[in-house]
Amino acid sequence: MVEYKVKYKGDKIENFTVSQHPEYGKEQKNWPQEFQICLFYPDNVEKIDVKLSGMQKELPELKGKAKPLFILQNSSGIGYGVFAIDKTAMSNFSLIKDPVNRASAYISIYENMLGRRSATPEEALHFFAEQLQKEATELNIRLIAGYISTIYWEFLPESKRLKISEDLENTVWQALQIQTAKNNKKILFDCYQGIFQSQQAYNNLYKIWESKTTPQDVSLNDEDFTNLALALSLRNKDNKDMLQKQLDRITNTDRINL
């Protein structure tokens, strides 16, 4: 775990220290590594390269810098470990213009959530869902869509999932409409299919499966329609014949034999 401690004097940094310690256990181990720290301001970003070889290191080059809106550790993503993240990064995320910086921030938010630091699972889920409409980089879309699915199914109780399912489905579906890149749209369609629980979403997906009419710029092959039929069947016990119907649709004999 890599953390930082900053002391301010007025609106200037007086002292900035980074430290590392094991996430678990009492044995104090450290490893040399290099990473980058970014200080975000309304109109610019200050980048500092850090070489951490011991348990703690002071960064005198940051002394006298103006107090930033938030701080992002391991902004270049080359560091190894869990990096503490300033929770205010989530409310000022639009300032992170570099897609690599955003990817690193997404990972840190998720990993800190796993360690019960900073955001709760519900807060992290809400944040990632909001980013689906704003993020344009395919790898980042894939990353946060995966986080959404994992948090939704593994970190929320059933009562909470049922309470938020329709809103989450609508958010993902709206993001699918807003995104312009075909690959991004397909990722969001898969995300929607993976988390849906409401009757409205079921009806929407059933219509797509039955008519083979997909959302604009979303391409589905036989395997995709088979996965969709399975998802629909798992959520409706009355659809016992759906998988057989899907099997009858497939014309590729090799795929049928699979």
C-alpha cells in the first residue's frame, strides 16, 4: 500500500511525504519502485516522478506548490501495488484529460473500494456508471463496465440490487445510445445484458432477440444471440424452449456441435 501525507501552510504545500507498507500482516517489507504523482488544478496539472526505495520519502520539490484540487498517485500506471486515492478525484474527474491517467484512477478507486478505503461499493458503482457516458477510450470503457458488473453482483446485497437495478440499467442503456464508437456500444450492450433484472429490460432484450433487430451500430453474431437467449432464459423459467429455438436458428454446423 502506497500512501501520501501532505501538510499545508495557508494555500501552499509545506511538506509532502509518500510511504509504503504491507496491506496485511505486521512484517514491514518494501520494494524499490518508480511512479508518478499528479497534482490537479482547475487549469493545469503538475507531474512529479517519484523513486521510492525505502518505507518513506519526502518530496521537497513539492514544497511551495499551490494546494491542488486533488492528488493522483501512480498516474502513469507503472507503479505496483495499491495506491491511496483522494476521494475528491471522483467529483473532479473531468479534469483528468489523459486516458492513461483515467485508467490508473479507475483502478485505484476500485482497489481502494476493495480495501474498504475511500468509496463504498455503492459510491464506486454510481461513479463508474456515470463515467460510461463520458469515457470514450475503449479500454477504459471495458475496464469500468467490468467493475460495474463485479460490484453489482458481488458487493451489493440482493435488496440493494433490486432497488437500483432499473436506474442502473437505464444509465447503461443511455450510455449505449450516446457512445459513437461501435466497439464501445458493443461493450455497453454486453454490460446491460449482464446486469439486467427489471421486467422493462427483459422485454427490451427479448424483443432484440426475437426480432434480431439490434440497437444502431451494435453487431451481434450467433454466439451473441445464444448468450442473450441464455441470459433471458435464466431470468424467466417459462422460456424453456428459447434455447432450442436459438439452436434451430444457428446455421453453422460446427457451432451447433459445440
